[in-house]
Amino acid sequence: MGKVLTIIVLFSIYVIYSGWVFSPGTSSGVRMTQKAINGKNLWHSNNCQNCHQVFGLGGYMGPDLTTVTTDKSRGKLYAKAMLMNGGTRMPNFHFTENQADELVAYLDYVNNASTLQQQ
């Protein structure tokens, strides 16, 4: 009887927690533009997450890019330059200027969503 009660309690907690997590109440309120959506697709199709992190998820070879667009030492222009030219450890993916702008728009969305979560 104890095992059945434990399973029922755990399942109930799971259902309640899932309902809370996937409800609109946990939404950041920041909407993705089409440009940011295109940037997200580029992010995934080029496996950027293998080296970089956003929201603490991803690889450890490159820097965390969650707040790169508002970082005082980096910023949007730095991010775009790295995307267009690569770096010592980052390969040059030969992104077009439009693709680099889309990736920066995605990183700006990530930054804006992350700062809302901290408030």
C-alpha cells in the first residue's frame, strides 16, 4: 500500500508542477521576431550550442552568450564581427551580413528574456 501511495503522490506532484511550468504564468513576455526565429534556426543548424551556452545549456568550449549583446566588453557589434569573421578558436562560418544580423537578433532575444527572469 505504501508503494501505491508514493506513486500516486509523486504522479500528482508531477502533474501539478508540469501544469505550472508550461502555463502562460512562466512566460517571459518577450516575443521573438521573425528575424530572431531565423537566427535561432541558424544557431541550431550550425550547432552553435556545441561550443556555446545560452541560459546555462550547451558546450563549454566557447563563452556563454546569454548576455553577449549587452555585455560592456562585447556587445552587438562585437558579436556581429565574430560571426562575420570567426576568431582564434571560433571557425569562420562565412555568414552573410543578413545571417549575422539574424543571429544577433536571436542573441538579443536571449539576453532580453534572461534579464526578465532575473527581476
